[in-house]
Amino acid sequence: MTATTIFPPLHIPATIAAGPGPGNTDARVLAAYAGAGIADHMHADVLRGMVEAKGMLRQVWGTKNVHTFGVAGTGWSGLDVMFSAVMPGDSVVVFNNGTFSGIDGLTVRMKAATAEELAAAPFDPKPASVTVIDVPHGQSVTAEIAQAALARHKPKWAVMAHWETGSGRINDLRGFSDACVRHGVMGLVDAVSSLGVADFRIDEYPGVQGWASCPQKGICCLPLTYAPVSFTDRYIAELRKTGTRTFVHNPVLEARHWGILDGKDVEKGTYHRTHSAYAVAAFHEALRITLQQGLANRARAYARHEAALREAVEAMGCTVTSNMTSLVVLNLPGELAGREMELVQNCRAQDFGIWPTLSAPVQVRIGILNLLNAAAITDIVTRFGQAIRDLGGAFDQTAVDAVLDRHFAGALAAE
Ligand SMILES: *Cc1c(COP(=O)(O)O)cnc(C)c1O
């Protein structure tokens, strides 16, 4: 007889998700998720929910692109769909300024590699047709960098992360789009960290033909739901010409279940794969929340709360090197330099979920996704200050309090 091992039920605690992502899933999203009945993926209300979500997603992205929908899974699932148009031998320029644009580059190198190039280094191919432009950690991809690289290489595709979450840097989307237009290049943008946080409309960036985001960051919808994507007619025309070697992550085929057929909206979707009523309900509610709050309001709230957190950690002697509004990436005060991992691990052991950087150099990352209130920021600042003291660091608490008072005077009481 073989022994059967049954573990006790899995309990996962509630933590303060103060990292770069996942963000704090909204309670309304969780209620929608748990409240959906069991219904199959061709039930009329599930299909209607998908068609409505498609419509709301176009408003959130700011686009008339018909091929706008959600890809089941995480950010990388949406990115994989977007990069599916990149075929072996395609010329591509990829801008790399951190962990995530680095992985975007790896994905593109895998797709653009010829069979021989892939077999030569299956997990890290170096195809001759792909040029990676490395921008140092902590710096942004500028209009000048994008312009110079596209002028020189004139590739078919160019790839950039809008907000590089690894180093907390905003890259120049306007400059990237303009350079793509000028050189006839098709731009592909990783907007995983910016959608739902920044106030932008993708139709205002005509150089970009494909966009991909995620459920877990600005859209506040972690329960494995949908990674938003959007493609222009030009992208779809190119894909129809070359084809792509994937059924599930094929933008044209995936779109069918969302009621997009032959480039047009149809009343209801047709089978592509099994969608979850729970996921559809949760995603639908997350989009409703985003539109009810308004992107402009949300973007302003992020900027305000990030400024308070930034100034508070600077008052503790930290140096902030990021410029995203959902995330602060910092160096510890000089006397604690080199102890970043230790500090992060201490915090995580107390369910205060901050993060280190995932590629060199080691820095601390503190995020505020869906933590847009004075009480949450004050709590983060208090816990982070304690973590510095626990390592033997010292700072002037009255200076930190003064920052919080200046930003939040009256707000705490009002909350
Ligand atoms: C988080 C992130 C990803 C990966 O998203 P997952 O949801 O973990 O798959 C990709 N790109 C950027 C810029 C990100 O911030």
C-alpha cells in the first residue's frame, strides 16, 4: 500500500502588499469573484460580461482598436500574445532598462530566433536580427535613445516597457512612438505597470501597434483573471499575413471569444477555450471601478501618495532613484548600505510585503498599488522606519512626522 499524504487546509494570511505588484485586490472585485454562480463559458451572461468588459477595456485603454480584450493569465500571458506577431528572422530593437524589459527582450529573442539560433542556446538565444539597447539601471529610455536606435537599425519591430518596474523608471512613450512613426517601425509596448495608474490614451501614440498589460497591478484584479491587450488594424493585418505558431495565444483567434470576428464586433463570442465565470465577473467589476474612479483622478491620487512616501523615506536618509508614481525604489542610508536584503526579509517576515530589486544593483522597492489613503501610507512609513531602527539605523522622527503632517493634514481624521 502506498501512503496517502493529505496536508491540512492551506491558510494564507492577509499581508500589506506594499511591493511593485501584485497590488491589493479591491474588496468589490473579490466579492464579484466569490459571488458568481457556476456557469459555463458559453452561458449568455458570461458572454455578455465578456462583451461588456471588452467595451469598458477600450475606454480604460483610450482606444478604438477593435482587437482589445483580455488574455487569461498574468502579465506575461498578455505579453506573449503581443509578441506572437514577432516571427523567426524578424528584425527587432528592444530597449532594456531593468528586470522586466530584460525578460521582454528574452521573449522577443526566443520568438525572433531562427531554428538554428534557438537550438544553439535554447533558453537564452542571441538571434542576429535582434538588437538589445541597454540603458543603465535607474535611468529612463529617452526620446533621443529611441530615435538614435531606430534611425540606425530601422527594424520591423521596436519594443519598450512603458514603466520599467524593476528600476521604477518611466520611459518616454511619446519619444518612442514618434521615433516609430518617423522610421516606419511597428512599436510594441509593455504597459503592465502603467495601465490603471497613469492617465494616458493609447490612440494618442500612433507609432505603437501592440499593447499588453496585466490584471494584478493598476487594474487591482489579482484573482487570476485577464491581462488586457490591444492591437491596431495594422498589427492584425501583419499577423494575418505572416501567421503565428500558437493557437491559444493567437491574437486573432483569442479575440473570437470576446465577440471579435473578422475584425468586427459581433453580438456574442464563439468558443476559443474555457473561460471562468468567476474571472469574468471579477474583471468586469475591476473595470467598472476603474471607470467610476476615473483614470485622471486615480493618476492624481497616485502622484500625491507617492510624493508623501518619497519625502518621508528621504527624511529617513534614503535616496530615491525611481520616478514611477506607484512605486518608490530607494537606496538605504549610507550606514546601512549592503543590508537591503536583510531589511526586506525582516519586513516580509512581519507580513509587511516590500521587495528588493530582482536584478543588480540591490535596492529596496516599496509600492502603493491600491493603497491610496493617508492611513495606509502612514502605516507603511511607520513600519519602514521601525525596520531601519531594527537594523541599528537612526533618523529624526520629527522630520518624518512633519512630512506626513504636511501631506496629510486633516486627511487621517477625514478617513
Ligand atoms: C509585473 C510586470 C510584468 C510581469 O507580469 P506578471 O503578472 O508577473 O506576469 C511584466 N512587465 C512589467 C513591466 C511588469 O511590471
